[in-house]
Amino acid sequence: MTTVALKPATMAQALGRALRDAMAADPSVHVMGEDVGTLGGVFRVTDGLAKEFGDDRCTDTPLAEAGILGAAVGMAMYGLRPVVEMQFDAFAYPAFEQLLSHVAKMRNRTRGAMPLPITIRVPYGGGIGGVEHHSDSSEAYYMATPGLHVVMPATVSDAYGMLREAIASDDPVVFLEPKRLYWSKDSWNPDEPEAVEPIGRAVVRREGRSATLITYGPSVPVCLEAAEAARAEGWDLEVVDLRSLVPFDDETVAASVRRTGRAVVVHESTGFGGPGGEIAARVTERCFHHLEAPVLRVAGFDIPYPPPMLERHHLPGVDRILDAVGRLQWEAQS
Amino acid sequence: MTVMEQRGAYRPTPPPAWQPRTDPAPLLPDALPHRVLGTDAAAKVDPALLRRLHSELVRGRRYNVQATALTKQGRLAVYPSSTGQEACEVAAALVLEDRDWLFPSYRDTLAAVARGLDPVQALTLLRGDWHTGYDPHEHRIAPLCTPLATQLPHAVGLAHAARLKGDDVVALALVGDGGTSEGDFHEALNFAAVWQAPVVFLVQNNGFAISVPLAKQTAAPSLAHKAVGYGMPGRLVDGNDAVAVHQVLSEAIAHARAGGGPTLVEAVTYRIDAHTNADDATRYRGDAEVETWRGHDPVTLVERELTERGLLDEAALQAVRDDAEAMAADLRERMNQDPVLDPMDLFAHVYAQPTTQLLEQESQLRAELDAEADGTLGAGPHGPEGAGR
């Protein structure tokens, strides 16, 4: 038995490999979007696909997001499996009408006769020093729309495994790619990618007994860092990576909070109207008698995304997370 | 040599990268809408086509009358009538092959019916028992589309996909004059032309977007002229002349099928009825205008041609009307039956596999329905002062 030497790979590379393998495995998979062909995408995720599969399988489209997604709907109606790239989170908004009125509803309005297996890849979130309109956390808009799956990987392995599963799904999947994790590296074998948990299952990234940090996407590494720092304070924090907001894994989240009795939800999206409110409500409904303190949220401020030189004050960081953990009514503990 | 010394010899040239992309002249629409009926060309029209168009137009008119009546009887929630536009609706259905796809808007149930869809299924959306009352794959009719012009990119994508798969399929997308102001109209036509997709866009310019007349919608010379900006041909046709619409659409579809790319067709017609039964057209237009258009009625135009050429006697005309009456009677009878609804369907098709949250909500509704059936709904736990405590 030989051991495969694992090389470090970036999340962007794993995503690109997932697209390549999906296209090789299924001729109905088509990649389309702005600059995805010759350039290989502004984040180079689609690098090499047009060369390997031709312009008809990896297509540079006109610069029009509603047109891209609308055309993808028609292609899916005819049996293709489009994977569209929205170049940046805030540039996906012109496609909202197609997404909300057609992509999310087509299966339902046709009683299942016309499912739309479309994957919508959206580089999202802040922390890369992007200027205005390049750093939005738009997940709350998507998760408020029945009919869509809304998922976001936080690890290199998940990036590959979840994207393959999203493309294979017969339902539309909004696949949010944390921009600032594109260049994060992990040991990963592209020729034998490990199986990952299915979409819809949360994963405990770090076990702990004191409190649960519930998070996803770009905030997962931040929470893991906070959990390490918390050891000095005597707290043993559990970190749950949701991986998917829709479907939502109530079971794993509630099981963790019942064990720890305390929870903080962490995300970059705004607190008011953000996913944290929904998550806190769900936890409270299920774990009320196990809770030692109200579920707290550490979120982006309720402001338009700040200019890059100020974004560090907006994004949830280790100190803000630890501050929230400190407010979980420890003094009440006997 | 200094810049000053060069200046005398310097002659500006065109921008280095610029070259004309395409010759606009062949793309321009004719100055006047194309007509056949009432012109010398009418004599050459195949009698079989005339008879077919006539019987479909008579059925179509009867369908519009019947559907409007059903709104008054409370059997339809709403009906956007295509009365006066039957030539476009019928021609759109007849020019397509079985394998082709039709992309209708909410005003185009008649086109779907003329293509072979059961009228009860076509009217499901407007009755309100479900959104799409049919399997789109069965007759290759996309769901009736309510958000304006959003079905146009779908038609482009489907046509593009068919071409990629090597299938000989054309998509025909229907939109109104108001819809041409939407961004999706622009994006769809641009994609179609860039991809040379086998798709035809039929704009039924019926004069109004609910109450707003075309003059407030566009400053273009005609809607057909918009095609030139995308690099596709624009055609202008008398939308009440069924033969002309049939001809122009057939040519555009043959062009697309042969790999020639998309065409934009503007059919000039008129919405005789209000926007829907809920609208009051007297607030924004006068009777005289409507009467003028009644004098250019699509059914009458074909009927007159047939009669003048001796192709339609009293008996034949009666047979066509009897057939339309039978269709209306059948529609009336079936629409007068209450649809059988299963509220649990609400959860059945949101996702391929329902989420755990939807399963919980499904159980909740089922319990409510059971309680309703038992007469125990609302008899659950009460507050401390409530009954039974």
C-alpha cells in the first residue's frame, strides 16, 4: 500500500477541479458567465476549462447577469445542467428577478415537471480589500427564497465535494464561495478527493464543552481561531460549520447547543435581518430549557459594506467573538 | 523632429480598432407593415391555409368570449383577453413544428390552446388552482409567464441548448409592446444575436401596456427597428392579417432553422378588450379608436377573403361556428366543475427532497386539515381562563 503524498491546494484550485471533473463526467454540464472562458474567471476558478472542453461548454457570455441566468433557465429546460458564475456578490443582483421568479419556482409551478438543475456560483463576502460592490454578504436574500438551496464551503475539501454535489443536484443551488478563502490552502489530493458530508449536514469543526459558535463560510476559520484564543480564558468552545443555510441542519446545531448550553452565531452579513436572527430563533425554539444564556449574534454592522480601509472594523473578528462569549452569563454558573 | 514640426504632416485617422460590424441595411424593417389580405397577393394564398386560419380564428374568438364570460361567473380569477389579437395567437401556434417550443406570456393562452393544449389546462393559472396547469414538455409550451419579458431569455437559452445538441428545434417567444421596455427584452435579444440562436421574437404591439400607450413606451421608429441595434433582422407586419403574420413568422422560423439566427417581428394589432376584466379601458382611450380597429378585425378579414373567392359557403361557415360552439360548451361545462385540490400539494414540489423544515410544516397543515375534518379545529389547548380548564 502506497501513501499518497498530499500537496497543498487552494480552495480556488479545488473549485476549478470540481468543475472540470463534473464536465468530464457529464456532457450536459455547461459553465457560463463573464470572463470564464479565455481569462479563466477573475478569480481563475474556471482556468483551463474552455481550452479543455471548448467554448460551447465553457462560454464567455455578454455582460448581463439576468441574461446569463435567464439563458441558463432555458438551457436547463432543454436538459442541460448549467453552472453559471456571477462575477461578484453585488453584481448578481440584476439576476434576482430570474432567480426569484423562475429559478426558485419552476419546479413548484410545474408540479415537478420542469426542475431546474442550475448551480449559481457567487464569489461572496469581504476581507479582500475590495472597493465598493465587491464584498457583500448576500446570503440572507437567497435563504429567504423558497426553492433555492443556499450553501457555502469553508474548507478545500468541502469546496470540491460540495460543488460536485451542487452540480449533480436536480434543484437550483446558490453556491456562495467565500472570496477571502479562495487562496486558503489545505492538504488535498485532487486525484482522490475525500468524500465529504452531504449538503444539508452541518459539521462540528472543533469539539468543545463551554459554548457553541455557529457559523459558516468565511467566518469558520475566524471562529476556529477564536476558539483557540478562548482556551487562555478557560473556555472550551465548540465550532459548528453549517455549510448550508438551506437546507438547515437543525439536528446538529441543536444537539451541540444542548451539550454546551450556550451559543453565539457568527457571520459577516448584517445582524438585523441577517441569518443569525433565524438561527437564534431556531436554537431557542429547540433548546430553551438547555440554554444558560440568550443566543447572541456577532455579525457585520447594519451598514452598507464599508470601504476597504475600514472593513476590519466591520467584519466579525476574534476579539468581538470572545467579547460575545464573555457575555454568555457565566457569572450565573454556580 | 519636434511635435510642433510634425503637426503640419499629421492627419487624424479613424480609431485603430474600429470596423463596421455588420451592414444595417438588410436588417431594417419595411416602412409599412407587411400585408397580404386586401392586396393582389391574397389571390395566391393556398385555400387550405385560409380555411385553417379561419376555423382557428373563429374558435379563438369564441374562446376569448367564453373565457371572459367565465370571469363574470367567478370561474376565473382574472382573464387577460386576446380579443382582436387572434391572428397573432393562431399564427404563432400554426407555424411551429411539434418539436419546436412556444414561450407564451399570460395573454397568450389562446396560442397555447391553438397549439393543442387543453383549454382547461391553459386556464389553470387564471382559475387559480395551480400556477402551470400542464407539463411543459408535453406540447413544448413553456409555462405562461407573468413577469414581463422574463421568458425571452429562456427561449434563447432553450434554442441555444437545442443547437448545441444538434437538434433541429426553433423557439418562438411572445411578448407585448410594454415588455419591450424591460431589461430582459434587451438582454434576450442581445444574447440571441451573439449566439445566433434559432429563436424568433414576436412582439404583439397591441397599443397599450395596461393604460400606457406606445408613445410613452418608446421613441424608436418602430419596435421592429430595435432589431437593428442587436444585429438581427426586424420585420413589421399587420398583426390582424393572419395570412401576413403566418407568412412572416414562417419565413423567420425557416431562417432560424437554417442557421440564420434570430428575427424580431413586430405585429401591429390592437387590444379590443380592457387589459383584463379588472381593468376599465374607458379611463384611457375613446370608443372611436376601438371602433376603427373593429373595422380591421382579424376574423372578418379572413372570412371576407374566403367568401369573395367562393371558398366558404353558408354550410361551411356554419360548420366552423358549430365546432367553435362545441369547444366553448365543453370548456364551460368543465370549468363549471370545482377543481379537486389537495392542500398537501403545497409542499410536494418545492424541492426534489423536502427539507426537514418543510416536513414539519407539512405535518402541521395535515393536522389542521384533520382537525378541520373532525370539527375539532380551534378546540386545542386554551389559556388558563379558557374552556375545559
